[in-house]
Amino acid sequence: MDSENRNNTAADNGEGGIGRCPHCGGEVLYGKYGAYCDNKCGLALGKYYGQTFTEDQIRDLLAGKQVLMSNQKGKNGKTFDVLISIEGEEEFSYEKDGQTFVGYGLTYTKEFVKKPKGQGSISSSNSTGTAADSNAADNDGFEPVGDEELPFR
């Protein structure tokens, strides 16, 4: 079995791989500090504005699905929910011990979720925060409000 088929098998049956790296096509694994590419290409995928991704959220993002990020905090201190999906990637670099390292972070499309008046965060039995939450939320009166300027710090 060649290495590409072996990687597909591992990713498909949940034996470590949770998807394909959007940068190099390698196998993405989930570890202590988030997801990383097994090819060590520099992919960084751990948090979205301070909120740590779960393994299921990363799996869904890599599969091209939307993921619900609940209770994001705006500049004004208010919380909001947003659906995100992978849009692309951007390069970053950092220095450690006199050596420069290059990595790749993902960029995301954002779709704000409108909450009914007096409601807190979207509640759902599906804790992964996927597009399924969005569909359930739409049925409960929540609706995406489109791309707006993010109220982040």
C-alpha cells in the first residue's frame, strides 16, 4: 500500500488522521496543542480568537463544513455567535533560538448568527458546533446575518 492510500485509510477510519492539510495535502493530526500537519509543513490550527477548536470542529472545517463558534467576545464585551469556514491560508514567521521558522495559519469566512431577543448562546445537543447546529438554530429563529465587520479587539 503506498503512503497516500495509507494516509487516506488512517484518516477515514479515525486512527489518528482527522483530515487533509490544506497547505500540502498531508495528514492532519490532533494533539495536545491543537491540530498539526504530519508533514511538518508549518500548518497551525488550534484557536479562533482565543477559543480552542475541538477535534470534531477541526475535522468539520477540513471537510469544508461550517463550524459554529459560540460566545465570541466583541470589543464592547458582548458575546456573539459566528459560523466559520476555511477561506484560505496566510503565512507567518517567528524566531526561536536565532532561527526563523515559517508557518501557515488559516483564514476564515465569517457569518454572524442572529439570536432571538432575550436568548443567550445557541443551544444544541450537537457539541461540535457544525453546520447542523446552524440548521437547527435557523429552525429555532436564529439566522445568519451575513459578513459584517467583526467586533474584535
